[in-house]
Amino acid sequence: MTASKVPVVLNPVPGFCVKSRTTNDTVVHVDVSQGDRGTGASSSLIPVPKGLKVFVNVAWDSGVPPPPRGGEEAVQNAMLGLSMDESDPDGWFAPLVVSDARQDSDKAGQPAIVFDAIFHPSIKSRVLRDPEFKSFIIELALERIEAQTTVVLSRQIGTPNIASKGEPRSRQVLVPASLYPPGHPHHQVAPKLIQEIPTRPTSEFTPKSILRKPPSPPSTSATESPSWSWTEHGSKLRIVIDVPTLTHAAAANSTLDIEPRRIILRVPSLYDLDINLSALDAELTATFSETGSAEQALTLKRKRDLDVDNARAEWRVADKTIVLYA
């Protein structure tokens, strides 16, 4: 049973515009719909080269759910990336709707793409008076665009002196009803999916364990988070984990679990690694900045799901690495 969604028509009002560039070669779906509200809406896939200019129209519409009521501490925690979980009753977050890309051009006539990032207008006043909060809202928009596409955007941004690049388009979208506050016409209580809180969060599937032993809880002994990197290897994603103190005995007692968006490595008394590709960019950066793997996590997040059924791993003790192909 999943939370219900309600159709909502948005007629966004322009707020301000942000200019960035792509930092990778990829493809995106572009909106080729005709008319208002996406009547006859369709999209096509186009190549997007590295360095293409991207405009983001931050706009307002009361049809987008407002942020939950929260004190200043909750807002500051969200700005620091400490609490942005929509299921946390004490957390604070800013719902938004991001459009498909639209093809356009810059002032010099060079190709560009445009996204609309639509928020509830209740945050507009703070955006206008608080530069740090405005930067936070811009980052949310960029992260959501990256999460919906395979585009990686530069954080070297500009703010053109325009309210929007073209007019934000009217559209009909499906919004989770549970995001609307009580009393709102669209509000519905989210269904209760679990009756008890297990000692370890459950998943929609059983993670695949690539080693012999079943998953074990994190060791109480001091462990470290290893550095890691990834590359494309034919049709596979190749993840290399650096484990300089790995021994044959430790390898025999270790576990490596893989889910479509998560990798969990446990080497008792030596290493603990949890790569959660569903986490927010800020969380991934905070988790892996010390090991130098933050950029690896952000780029891997934007790739396809891991191939759980055909995954394989190699414990290369002599090379002090664990290599996962998924």
C-alpha cells in the first residue's frame, strides 16, 4: 500500500532565475508539449554536452505543499543538511516540483536548457531577506534537478537580472496528499506501513549478500570508513574499495550486501562502509568528505540502479582492495 497522490494544476509565478552549466555529457528528457497544463504533453530525449548553459527558474505556486511548521532550529538544521526527512514529524523541508527540461538559447543565441523549480510562496519573504536561505533554496533546486535527471550541475552559478528565462509553464502534477497540512483540501493521512519498529530498518526487498556469511551488526570495536571510487566497466559499474589492512582471515568474516541504491560493507574490527545512494547530496558529502570519496558518491548517485541479480565481488587481499561489479 502506497501513499495516495492527488492531481494539482500549477500556474507558477516567476521568482528569480539562476544560471549554471552541466559538468558531464549526458541526455535529458525535454518537454515538447503544446498548450497549457501539459495538454498533449510529451517529451523527447536529447543529448546534453558538458558545459551546456542551464537556466533554473525558481517560481511560486500555492498548489505546491507548504513546508511544515517548524521553529528556527529546525530550519537551520535543514539548511545544514542535518534533517530534511519528509517522514520526520519534527523535521523541516521545502517541497518543490521540478519540470522537465525545455530547449532555449542564451543572449548570444547559443543552445541552453531551462528547468522550472516551483516552491510554495510562503518561503518567498525569507528568500528575499535572507541570502543564506536563498542559497539553500537554490541548492535544493539544483539537487532535485540532478536527482530527476542524469545531469550534474556546476555550483559556480550566476543570477541573471531576469525573473525567469521564458515564462514558467502551467502544468498538472501528482503530489503526495500526505504533504499537505491538515485542513487543506488535498490533505490525506499517509497509510501506516509498519506496525512495529524493527531493530534494523527493513527494505522492500532482501539485500543480496555477496559473501558467505549473513549480514552482521556493526562491530563495537573501532572501525574506519574506507575510501572508494567507481568507474564504468563495460555494462557494469565497477566500485573499488581500498582496504589496506585487509587480511585473508578478516575477508573470511566480512560481509558485502548490495541493494539497488545501497552498498554495505562490514569487516569486523576493521571497516564499516555504507554507501546510501538515496541520501541527499549534503548527507553524502558529509559522510565521505573525510575519505575523499564525496565526489565519487555524488556522481555514482546519478547513475542507474545497481544490478543486484548479476553483481559479483572480488576480495583482492594482495592488492588490498575489494572490487564490486554491479
